[in-house]
Amino acid sequence: MEGTVILKNTKKSLTDRIFRRKIYVQLVSAVHSDPAANDLKGKLGKRAYLKEKIKKPTGLAADESAFRVKFDLDDEVAVPGALIVRNEHHSEFYLRTITMDGAPGHGKIHFLCNSWVYPTHRYQKDRIFFSNKTYLPHQTPAPLRKYREEELQILRGEGKENDMLHEWDRVYDYAYYNDLGEPDKGPEYVRPIYGGSAEYPYPRRGRTSRPPTKSDPHTESRLPLIRGKDVYIPRDEKFGHIKLSDFLADTVKSITHGVVGLVDAVLDKTPKEFDTFQDVLDMYEGGIKLPDSPFVEKIRENVPSEFLKTLVRSDGAHFLKYPMPDIIKEDKTAWRTDEEFVREMLAGINPVVIRRLEEFPPVSKLDAKRYGNQNSSITKESIEENLDGLSVEEAIQSNRLYILDHYDTVMPFLRQINTDTPSKVYATRTLLFLKDDGTLKPLVIELSQPQSKGDQIIGAVSELYKPSEDEIGASLWLLAKTYVAVNDSAYHQLISHWLNTHAVIEPFIIATNRQLSMLHPVNKLLHPHFRDTMPVNTIARQIALNADGLFEAAVFPRKYVVQWTSALYKDWVFTEQGLPRDLIKRGMAVKDPESPHGYKLFIEDYPYAVDGLEIWFAIETWVKDYCSFYYKSDDMIVHDPELQDWWKEIREKGHGDKKDEKWWPEMKTIDVLTETCTTIIWVASALHAVVNFGQYPYGGYMPNRPTISRKFMPQPNTPEFEELKTNPDGVFLKTVLSQVRTLAAISVIELISGHSADEVYLGQREPGWTSDSQPLEALERFSKTLVEIENRILARNNDRKLKNRVGPAKLPFTLLCPSSGVGITGRGIPNSVSI
């Protein structure tokens, strides 16, 4: 019986003939066990070596090859359920698929492998690949059960718990975030260990098994940036060969070393401040002119990334010319308006914080014994004149008051940040009023700092700012809005984005590989939503989260960035990560059987929520259709040992610092499984798409989304206040805009806001992922539904009555449009946290 093997040969020096004669495949019977074996494993077929190369195959990547293979399918094998692949070369190859043509009585049998196969001597047991059939544990054919169990034991690293892991190991295991500091470099590089303690709880990361540092046996040593690609993660998790496999490893090395080095070395003799907004625009319209210098030439010669070569022009023209961010593409000043400021709370890159105000004045939940009275100083008198004739009580009762509240999240860290770092930051509250036309208007901004008595915080010192038409008042109001943006940008990057998508998903990836066989339906359901996340997170630890990394350089908590995320992880609740429950928690919606999808939005034109609910329920329908095919009763859920072990490990190990929380549901019903998987898919796909792929369109222009403020608000009778009268733009730029060093961060934002050519989007799966027709039909329905949702999103963006969808910047909300092209598009929902 003929078959086809598709693989990638990394050893280009080998001829096809030499290469293929040292690779063979053996079929594993799904119906007959080997009577000579005591473990009841399936009968093995004869060795089948790769034969001739197929000269004109279709559907291959540029670096892939297809080979013929001839199987001798005898009665003892009968029906193959798996196959063993042995590699007797000295180098690995990437095995994508093996397809058997025309098995008697079964037709084509497909093995979706997608795995690196190392030389046989690297493994203690043979590499086995199962066909694309799906089995719950108790349904697994008896000859395949031992193989199923052994494969999970290998992936759990049983027997290798204390071993140094190598690239050919396929071990998924957990570790604390103990690799962010470098104590051997000095005390300023010491960072806490995150995870495993009540003080610093954190989701677990993948185990990398590097040796400890010399100074601290509990801190894992770090590799030099140039060797960042060598940090252990299971090889199959590393970037695919179609995608830029060196993605950030080379490009970020270029950015952090090349750009920052260039800024430091070349621009030392030039001012490091932006004097005017035109200086900022020059980055997009012309770039920064560089002097002729041997150092510049050296940088150009040593930049390995094509991305940076477009920035460091070889013709000597300009350096750091960026594409025009969408926020200023149509109108260079619309970002300054109150309308755009509040619209982005509903339709920007962080539309997940705004909530309905249900009591006045706003109340702090901080412990009064520790922080004193932190309730708001906003009075009724300060806002009632702008409530369109309503009293505060009437506005609250009619659901017209809202708040962007970054107070309790920032205040506990404010004294440390403002004392120990260059940042000068406020804790902010912004009150908003819902107008008759469905848009919001800002009423007042409260900027607060802690009031201290010795080492004790006893309250807050607050200032209130309101919209103003006089020149000084308008300048102060713009600054106040920008301090809010600094809070919101940092929360977006570190909490909404890093913590609530990247970090919290990784434990699910590890547990799924350790506890759910590739034959398991839930593994097949979730697998596409984990693609590329572990390597992205590894790179984040290497260059962004680490001591003196990009986040510490470019986001206001500075050296406290990860400590801040750890503090807010204490409030993370898995069951609230799904969109409907999140909207209810924030008071933005209530259950209502008469409303679309059963939820009534208090702000009807809330683009993130309107589009998001459609995506959420499309995912939920797909997940329910899929799970119901395999689980015919709740009892089957309860008695699925792999599923129960998976859920137990997520709670007790992956999110082990949360193991005693009462909100974890019991995995006993199809409804709980459906909501759990829907939530995982939502977080990895749609939620991440919203908070990631708009970063450059909205935040590439730093005045709109600054991440650091370096001076406090100018006060009357000071030189800064006097300068505000004559040079308000200069004061703005010196007060809140990051230094030139942050250009490196903009470079990264541009990089991570784009889609790669091989991106796989929500509703898409690799052909041959399952042999079951009903799940395939359900996936097709899901894909068609997503197309219909996208068409409705685009139609809503063209409806002028919906004023929150486009706004004065003429930037339509497309972050939840499922499809996208390559590059920075401000749209597209990839299956996973893949960048």
C-alpha cells in the first residue's frame, strides 16, 4: 500500500538517496496485540523505508519535501492506528504528515505529525504518531492504550524531573518565574521569584532547567541575549519554519542593541527630548537624520534583521522612519479631543476596564488600616452642571455615569514608583457621562498621590481637573488626560495584554500536553490555540520582563513591572475571563432574554462588547457542538480520567497559587467543559487580538498612548507653570513623553502588531486534523458564522448613527474582524497568542 511522507530535511548536504534510506516507518495495529509482548501493545508491521522523492508535489512549503513510502499491510496489522518513525541519521528532521492511500475497508488514513524527529539514540522509546482518529481514554483500542499512556509519561518527563533538558527532549513541566533577575551582576539586578508564595503569586511558566546563579541558588541563570534561542522549550513549540523562525531572537537583539546603542552613541551630542509635536511626526514623515559616522556604518553592517535594515537606511538618508500610525493618518490632532479620548475606552486597545458607576463618590477597596481613606474627593457640585439637567442620583439610577478607574491598582505602588524610579505618576479616576447620542463625555479627572506620615500611608492628596476652554485650563486638561493615558497604557500592556493573555494561558498549554493525549478530543480542540505561545513568552522573559528589560525601560512601574502584575494576579478569576461574565462584573451589561445573545448592554454602542459577544457566542456554539459529539452525558465527563487529571493539574500546579480559590468550577458537566474551553479559546484568540494588534495603530504615536510620565503636573507659581503659558506643547512633551530610548519600544510595538504570512486565524484548522465528519461540519459552520460576523462588523462601522465605532480620528474599530492580511492591519483574530 502506497503512502506519502512530507518532511523538512535540515541536513541540506545529504542527498535524497542517503537521507531517505536511514528513515523508516512501522505501522502499529489498532486491532491486534503482539502476542510476544507482555504489555499488549499493537502488532508492528514491517519496516517501510522512504522511497523516491515526489518531483512535483503540491501544497508544500518552500523547504519541505515529499517522499513515497510503500507499506506491507498484512492481516496481522489489519487496521493501523499509529505508526513508529525511526531516524537513523545524525541530524533531526521535521515530520509534517504521513498519509496512507487506500487502506482496505478504511480508505485514506492520515497521520498529522507536526513534530521534530531526532536521531533514534536521543530517545529512550520510539517516536509514535497516532492517526487522526479521536478517542476518549476508555474508547481507545486495546493495542494502542499502552502507547497512549507511555506518550503522556514522556511528555510529563517522568524520570527526568531533575535532569537538564535538551532540545530533543519533549518534556512539558512547570517552573516559577525565577529567571528575571541576574544577581551575579549586582544587587540592582536582583528580582523577586514570582510564583509559589503568597507574597508574589504568579501563573507557572514552562520549565527550562538552566543552572542556578552563583549568587542565589533559587534564581535560574540566564543565557546571553545572543543565545536566547537556545533556552529550552519543547522543540515542537518553537516557531514554525515558515514563520520568521528567528523572529524576535534576532530582531529584538538588533532593536535593543542596535537602536539603543545607536541612540546612545550617535545622539549623545543632540538633545534627547522632542521639542515640538513636529519632531515626533518626523519619525513617520521623514525619520531622524543621522550624521555620517563609522559607528553608523558598523551598525548597518551588523544588523541581521531585514526589519531593521528598512529602518537603518543604507543610502544614509534617515534612521528610524516608522509607518504612519492610523490614529494620526487622517487627522494629526484628533487624538487630543475629548471625543477620541473617551471613545478609545470603548473601542480602543484596552476597552476592558471601563465600568458603570454604581455609587457616588467612587469608593476605594484598599484596606483603610494600611492605606488610610482612599475614597474619591470628587463632589456632586463638581460634576452636576454637566449632567444634562440630571442629579448625580438620577444619573446613576438611569445608568448614565461611568468610570475609568486606575486608582486601586496604582495607589499601593505609587510611593515606591515615584521615589525609586524616574517615573512621576498619579493614581487616576476619570468620571464619564453617557449622552443621549450614545457617546461619552468626560466630567472630571482625579489625580492622586499617597499622603504619608513617616512610612505609613494615611490617605491621599488629590487634584481635580475638568474640561476647560481657556488656554491654561485646556493645557492642564490635556495633561490630566495624558496622566490617565499613562495609567491605562501601562495597565493595558502589563495586565490586559501580558498577564491576562500571555501569562495565564501558558499553564493550560503545559497541562494539556502533559495530561491529554493527542487522541483526546479536548486536546484536538485546544491545540491550535496554543501555537507559538511558549516561545513568545520565553522571549518576553528574555528581553521584556527581565531586570533592565524593555518593560522596565519603557513602562512607568519600571523595576516594579512584574511585581505589579503579581499583585493584580491576586485578583485574577478564571471564570470571569469570559466576555459575558466580565461585562456583568463591570456593570456594563445584564442578562436579558429579550436582547441579542441574552445580554443587554447599558451602552448600546460599545463596539468591543457588541462585536465581542458575537464572537464569544460563535466560539461557544462551536465548542458545544464539538464537545457534545464526544461526550453524550455528564457522566462521561466525570469518568474521563485524562480530563479530570488535566483540570486538577491546571488548578493545583499550573495556577497553583490559586488552588484554594472557591470559584474554580468542578469539571462534572458538559456545560462546565464548554464554558471552560470557550473561555480558553476566547482569551487566546479574540481577547489577545483586541489588546495586541491595535498597538501600533493606536499606540505607535506616543502622545496618544504614553507609557511613562517624567514630571508631575505643573503647579501655579512655578517655572513649569509659567512655561505652560508660552510653550504648552514643550511642557507636554517634557512632562509625559518618553525619552528617545523608548524608540526601541516603539520598534517592538511595530513588530508585534503585525501578522505573519503563515498566521492561522480563528475558524481555520490544518487539513486532516480529525477524521470525524460531524466536528468537521461544525467547524465549517463556525467558519461561515465568522464571515457573517465580519460583514456585520464592517456594516456597523459604516453606520453613522453609531458614533463610537469610528470617531474623530476616523479610525474604525476592526480589532475583532476575524480575517486579516499580512502586516499591520488593525484587524484579524489568530487562533493563538502567537506574537
